[in-house]
Amino acid sequence: MPTSRNHFHSVEIIPARNDNAAAVVHVYADSWPRSVEHTATKDVREELLKMRGVAFWEGEIRRRQGHRGQFLVAKQGSQIVGFAGSASEPDGCWELIWLFVKPKMQGRGVGGQLHKEMIAASSQGRPKERYLWAVPGNRRAERFYADRGWQPTTSKKNVETPAGSFLLRKWIMVDVIAPTGSIVTS
């Protein structure tokens, strides 16, 4: 199980537990609406926040732990200030599904440490592709991912909710460990 500490900021990265779900709700509620405010209507943002309550995050934590994925939280003292979740797909691909940090903690290395732990764990499974979906135009996220070796693709998908929809764009990791162990650059 990964555990790391960013001593400069006193942030610890640890595997999530179900009792972290309520705190994850707060991180998500503080972070996610800001990442989509330029592309998703207020109704869509509010609808997804309602759908992604404690029970949703308990399920995500359960699903992402184990051989098929991972769910980590970033703690500063007793407070959860960020989280990340991933999944290893049956087709050999790996997806970074969640990576959110409380706005007051952004730019302090928390997201970078969560990302580093997730990528390190994904390398053990030697995925044929690493990918994530991000909201186009979210400049902070675009810079964050580009600085860490991700490239946007032309693939896009629309996320439908009862209140409307919003667009996501696929990003892939530039350097991927191929099944032979060699490094492939896209």
C-alpha cells in the first residue's frame, strides 16, 4: 500500500477507507464545480453534486481498491485535502479517473504527489495505455497534466445528466511502458 509524506507541506498520501467518503464529498464539492464552470451549466453542476454523495464515494473507494484500481487520499493533519482514483481495465489500459485537490491547497504539491503515487502504481501493471478525461478549457488542469507528460487527443465524450450535459476530452500519457518493458513514446 502506498504511503508517502510531503514533509514541506505536511501532507500524507494514504489509501482511502470507506470512512473517508464524507471528507471526499467535501473535496469534490469544493473542487469539481470550479473545473467545469465554463462548460457545464449550474443545473448540471448541482445535479452531479447531489448524485455524488457519501454513498457514491463509498462505492468508488470500494471499487477502486485492490488489483483493479486504487483510491488515495491526501491528508494534512486530520483533514483530507485531496484524492485520486484509478482503474486498470480488462483490455490492459489504465485510467486516472479522479484527481481533485481543495482549492486552498492547489499549487502546493498535493496534486503532484497524488499523481506521482498513481503513476507509480500504474507502472507495476505495465499498461498498454494510460489515459484520463478532462474538461476542455480547464487551463489549470491542462497545464497540470501537460507538465506531467500527458497529451490531449482528439477523442471527446459527452457526459449526460438529467439536468444536461458537458464535454470531456481524452488525454494520454506520452511515455508508456510497453508489455516488453521498453518505453514507447506516442
